[in-house]
Amino acid sequence: MLTHNLIYRKAGIKKPAFFINLHPHNYPYNLFCKANFQQKIIMQLNKAIQNRWSPRAFSDKEVTKEMIDLLFEAARWAPSSMNEQPWKYYFVHRNNQNTFNEVVEILTGTNPVWAQHAQVLIISVVKKNFDYQNRPNKNALHDLGAANVSIAIQAAEMGLQVHQMGGFDKTKAAEYLQLDIENFEPVTAIAVGFQGDADQLPKELKERELQPRKRKKIEEFVYEIAEK
């Protein structure tokens, strides 16, 4: 087995201090090659991205106001066309039980069955037009999606998870939130909480919860543009 010191000697460089706690078991040898060490960088997928997923089982562990604020701070820094930031968020904590239950009733399908156990429910809303001359913003949904993903990744970084839902009554949500539907549209409902035990779910949902995560291979959706 190659030790850290031997790996660094083979690479012909001085061992950088910030790699002291790395263990070679956790990293393939090619990441320790001399070419990479010239820049002193180890590339790996961000752990919050890797750990993010959409559970249906949530525990009763409380999500604090500070945690909620951090989620929306992440959304605040999302990119958007013309820096329009065309998103709005309406949320309720389960401590506000009556309002929480009213929002659960807006959900459709099997979503109320499991989402009622989340700590926080959010409805994301998109602003359809730019502030400037009230022109239609064709990128608004894309930008809202970027903000929602920022929330999801920040949640995973904090040990939380979020589950985004398209299954809710948008007309009912717009009426409940008293939205100006000419300019605003509810897009996604989001459940937030700490991951719970799949055993608390009904059988069908438990089976879906325990299914292995599947992702397409990169070559199925990435294409390098060849020289013409």
C-alpha cells in the first residue's frame, strides 16, 4: 500500500499541509499524480450534491429558524437572467399547525400522506415579467429552478433534505396565497426536514423510498461539439 509520504515522493513535490488528513484509501492513485499536484488540487464531486436526494420519510427533529434562513440565503445567491431574481417563497413551519395543515391540503396525489410529516412546507412562486418595462421573462422558470436547487444543496450541506413536488393544486395555491396571477405563478411545493425512517411510510411509498438511486451516464446527455 502506498503511504502518503511515498505518494508525495513519487510525485516529486512537497506534501501540502492541507492534505495531511487525507487517506489514500479514499482517493484513487491517479488523483495523486504529479500533473495534478502541480496545481495542488484534488477534484471530486461536491458532497452536498452527491448526498442530496428527495426522501418521503421525515423525522420529527425540529428545523430551526436559523436553518430556514440559511436555505433562503442560498436561494438569494442563485444566478438569474439580468439579475432579476424572479422568485418568491412562501413557507410555513409545522409549529404553526393550523396553517401547516391548510397548506398540506393544497397538495395532491400521495404527497399529503408523507409531506404532512415534514418540518417545513414551502411554495415557490415565479414572477413572470421583468421589472424593466414589464417585458415577459422567458428565463424566469429556469432561474427559479436554479434557486430551488440552491436550497436543496444547502439543505444537504446542513444534514437536511428537501423534496420538491409538482403535485399540488396551483389554482388553489394562488388563491390561498392571494397572488396576482397576471404576474405571479406558483410552481413548486417543497417539503423540508431531516430524513426519517422508511418504515414509517405506507408499503407502496416505502418500496419507492428504498429503491436505489439511478442516474444516466454522462455520455447519455453530454456531447462535445466537434471541430467543423
